Amino acid sequence: MPIGMPKIPFLLDGDEDEEDEEEDDATWVDLYNVLYRTRSIFLGDAIHFEVANHIAGLMIFLTIQDATQNLYFFINSPGGLAVAGLLIYDTMQYVTPPVYTLGLGVLASMASFLLVGGETSKRLMGPNARVMIHQPESDYTHKDRSLEVHLDSGEVEHIRNMVIRVYLERTRLPREVLNDHLERNLFMTATEAKYYGIVDDIGVENLFARLREESASQDNSLDPDAPDESASQDNSLDPDAPDETLAPSLL
């Protein structure tokens, strides 16, 4: 998370019941806690297990809260641990709502893998963002490096095959091309990433309008003065209720 987290005033449940003329009935909360209410999730750091658990848990919670609303996953990351990235990827495929992926800044290594792992046709990228793909790597830290290399090589090859399989499914590129490109660091502009098949479109202008609409609809669902849409469903069980299935009058 960023250093010096910004805070904004937000009206929480119960705040309006408290009589405090000086604080204007608002609570100052972290910016990201408010954005989570719009179902927006942010990855702005290297990928490690703490970050991966946080993001996966948030996706699962938002799915339990409402499985019909989209999830918006903003990514700006230099990459990180392959297994931690696969944890986030598996969660993205497990949850019911479609997951928009939005690439901003730099999307390197496992960050590019998460970008391509979003819902097909819902993978977006900023026009000035950059993507970098390469094969999974491993650090050899044991004293007996020959044993470490032997044990790690099999696991790295297994992870590499999983990554290639996902890229094959998402980009529709030949395996020979992907094998060759993953052997080295391959940097791409937004236009090149779209041509490659990592993203479906460039630009996020229309997305923010959709976020505002969905945020407003969620706020209305919490408004006690909003019209009760369930009343029309209850009327369907009332024998004295007018039959709404009749053809409307043209007069």
C-alpha cells in the first residue's frame, strides 16, 4: 500500500445517528476502503504472499456480498512470486462475477500474467502503460546449489508449462512463438499488447462512467427511502392484484 495513505470523509452506518455538529456526521477513512465499496481492487506493489492473500480474500468477500456485480482489478506492478501470482489468478477464475483487468503503469512478469487472465473482452490497458513477459525464474539460495538446481528445475518447468498454457488459451498464439518470446524479457507497448492478445482494448475512459453508475446503484440499495422493487413480486401472489400480463392499451 502507498506510504501516507490518503483519507477522505465518508458516511458510515450509524454516523448520521450521532449528534456531532463539529464533524459534520462524517468519518475519515482510508481512500482504498472507500474504493473497495465500488468493487475496485488495486495491485500497486510487487506480488508476494501477503499481497496475494489480501487480494484473493477481497475478491471472495465481494463475491459473497454480491455475485452479480463486476469486479475491477487495477494492476501496476513489477511482478513477483509466481506461486503468489497463481493464487490471485486462480481466485479470479473461481469467483462468479466477471473480473475486469486494467493495466496502468508497468505490468511485468506475473503482473502481465494477471492482466491477460481477466475476463475475455474485459481486459483493458492505459495507452502509456508497458507490458513485459518472460519465463518464471527461481533463486538458488541453498548451500548445495547442485541439489537446489535439480529440485527447483522440475518445479520451475511445471510452473512454466502452466503459464504457457494460460497464454495459449488467452492469446491464441502458436506455442512455438510463445516459447521463443518467453526465453527473454519481451517489452510491449499498449498497441503491441493488444495485437499480441494480452488486452482487448486500450483506454479506460468508459470504465469510470460505469463505476460511477454501479456505485450509485449500490448506494440506492442501501437507501431506506428507495422504492421497494420486491412489492411488484409480492403482487404476483395476490389474487386481487391487476393482471400485468395483459397487453397494454394503445389508447
